[in-house]
Amino acid sequence: MALGSNQGDRDAHLEFALRALVDLDGVQPSVCSPVYETDPVGPREQTPYLNAVLSLETSLAPAALLETMLDIEDRAGRSRRAGAPRWGPRSLDLDLLLFGDRRIDEQDLTVPHPRLIERAFVLVPLADLAPDLVHPVAGETISTLLERVSREGVRPWQPCLRIAR
């Protein structure tokens, strides 16, 4: 799962998401990457993002996990109203990157995330957690995929978020 924020107290939004996930039944966060500050994708008149990647265990189905993630975003003040810019600023952005080695192509959910292999702000922290993980569609490791993208605009911010149980 990817976590990102570029509005308000960015650190607090990421910590809120992590606490919300820890408190859920059927979700067990296990390892969080270091946090990176990253240049925004899309309109440049935004503040930089903070991004991290979280590994978790879950008994939830992928669609149920996605609904839970959207609820957490909503509770953090994220607006997904119609007409909002696709890559605009957001208090919290949670993306389901992978679900084991499953491939899911449903109306509201595509896994692996369709732009995962293009985005250094996701690949850098994901490579911190699982450099040898093989992408289920690309058939290559995360570290190999990372070699193909520029790391420009991805800067270390802080060590890992704490996963308190």
C-alpha cells in the first residue's frame, strides 16, 4: 500500500492513516518504508508530497480493503468529489499497489496498480521493503523496475513511521 500527503500537516496525515490501519480488524501492518519527500505529479503549483509504502497482512478481500482505504482518506479530509483535479493536492492518498501476486481488473480496482512501474515515488520506498519482489505483470523485480526510472524529485525525509500496536 502506498501512502501520500501534500496538504496540511503531511506527517500527521501519514501517521493518522497508519494508526487507522493498526486499529482495524483483519488488517495487520507489518513493515513501513522510510518516508520520502517527492515532487508532485501533475500540476506543479502544489507543495511536495510525503510518500511511503506499507506492507500489511489482511484477511479482507481486495475490494473491502480498498473501501477501508477510501474511508480512511475521507476521515483525513480527502475530497474525491466529481470535478476535482486528477493529480491535485490531497490531505491523504492511499493506493493499493499489490495484493500478493494476484491480478485484479475490476471497475474500481486494478492490481497491480497500473502506474506503479512508472513512479519513482512508489518504486523507491517499495524497493526499500522488497527489492527482490517480482511484479506479477512485468515479471521483473522491483529493483530492476526502479533502475528504469529517474529518482529525481525523490528525497529522503525521515526514517520509517512507527507501527504501534
